Amino acid sequence: MRRVAPLMLGVALATTILAAPVAAQDETFPPEESLPPPVCDILTADEVSAALGETLTLAYGESTWCQFEAAPERILGLYTSIAEGVTRQEMIEVLCSAPESPAPGASVAPCGLEVPVGTSTGSYISDSFGGRLFVDVENGDPLDLQLVGELAEGVDKLAAMTALGALALPRLGALPDPTAEPTEAAVEQDGELAALFPADVAGSALTVETRRGESALVDSEPGIREVMLAALAAQGASIEDLSIGYGFGDTAQIIALRVRGADIRPYVQDLLGAFISGPVPSMTPQGVAPGKDVSSITADGQQVFVYPKDDVLWLVVADGAALIESFAELP
């Protein structure tokens, strides 16, 4: 989408502008532009900090777990996760299956101490370097909270962990099902724009697709949306006024950028600038369509014909008879 000319060859631009959304891969964050997964919404950093008695921040996250960390000089962290595919009791049986033999006469806290957590039940395991709490979740996998490190003096680990579990528990129901197939966002089409495309060019049928409003930029490359919105705002328009259409066939490829109800001419440089890396090449008038104001630009060795008409900017890649016929068929 960034370089118009080469991307108009084949269907690259079509797949960039009009492709169905692709499910995001799980990844840790940073990088800064990455977003924490939904499971990180069950507890905030402020809530974790208040419960544990010092400041922690959200450091990492993947599909089913998140990590909160204290300052680098402190060994203290809290992991929140969903224990997939097991029950609370199964987790306790595994973790408590081989307890160390206590010294004679020593008192030992029970492994997997059952405790109330909000409206549910949890099992708490304490050790010398943290603690772990598993909480039953109705119709779901148990919640797993794991503390690594020692809390400040006076902060009760069990009370802190059960308080955090009680906060997180009701929020789990709002999480998306990680096994569900991603749903494709509804695409709003522009039937008026689609009707302006030729049905065929030089004997080759055109396949035409359009998107309107928010749908027009939903799959655009990073930065394209901002440039397009700025171009629209500079002329008093908004994303709701924008439509993008693409027609491709064996003999011609046509892109239409529409700003509904506007004179498209003031938008030409900004719209081209959103699609072309670097300065917009100078436009050369072309006499391919008598009575129509057609120019061309050359980028990466490919000639693209530019035709502003009413509220649509047309971009055409074709040659010979197909080029002449394309402009004969356009408004």
C-alpha cells in the first residue's frame, strides 16, 4: 500500500487494502507498539501494587499469562494466568504429591490449603520464596496466581493473594475464548463506487471490491491510517467520507479513492502521498482520453495513470487498447 506502482501489479495492493483481517500472533511485549493480551486486564498494576504493598508494573504478557514486576533491584513478581486443561484439584495433587519430610516435632502448614476467594474456592500453597493460589472458575479453567519473592514486612501473603484473586475472578468472564475462531470485522461496502467501475476491459472481466468508512483502512500498513486521516481533515472531511475500491482483471487494474460529496482535486497530492514512499513524482498530462483530465506518474519504473473526477480519484495501470478502453468506460 505504501508504493502504488509496483503494488498495483498483480493483486498486492488489493490484498493490502482489502484483505480479510489476519489473526494477530501471540507475542510478548515490548515492543512498545504491542498490546498486552486480554488476560492482562483481569488485574491492573495499581491493584497488584496496593495488595502487595509496593509498586509493580506490567512487564510481559502472552496469550494466557501476564507478569508484574517490582523495581529491578527487587526480586519480586506476580504471574497471573489461566491454568488451561486442568482442574484446581489436579494441580494441587501434582504440586503436593511429594512433600518433604518434616523434622521431628516440627509443625508443617498443609500443602494446598483450601481458602475462600470471593464467591469461589481456592487452594493456596506457601513456600519459602513466594506462594501460589489456584482458584476455581465456573465453567472454565482455574485462575493461577503465582508470587515470586518476599513481600515487605507486615504484608500478609495469603491475604494479598486471596484479595487479588477475588478482584480478578469476576473479570474472567469478559475474556475472549482463546480457542474460538477469530471473527472477521463487518465490511461496509460502497455500492455507488462499485457501480462506476467498468464491468470488463478489453474482454477481461474486472473483479471489483470496495470498502467504506472505517472498513477502508482496517488492514492498512502502519502509518497509512494517520496520513489518510490527516489528508481528509485538511479538507474538512473524515474517515466516514472515505471509500476505497479496487478492480482487477487480466488487462487492467484500477483503484478508486473516493471522498464522498467532495471535489477530489484538492486531495490528489495528499492521497497519493499516503500510498507512495517518498515524494510524489511529478504528474505528466496524457492524451489517452479526450475530454478527460488524465495525467501519469512513474514510480519504481511503472507508469500509473491518475484521473480525478468529481469525488473520485482514479488510478489505472494498463496499456494499449486496455488503457484506452478503461478511460472510455470510466465516468
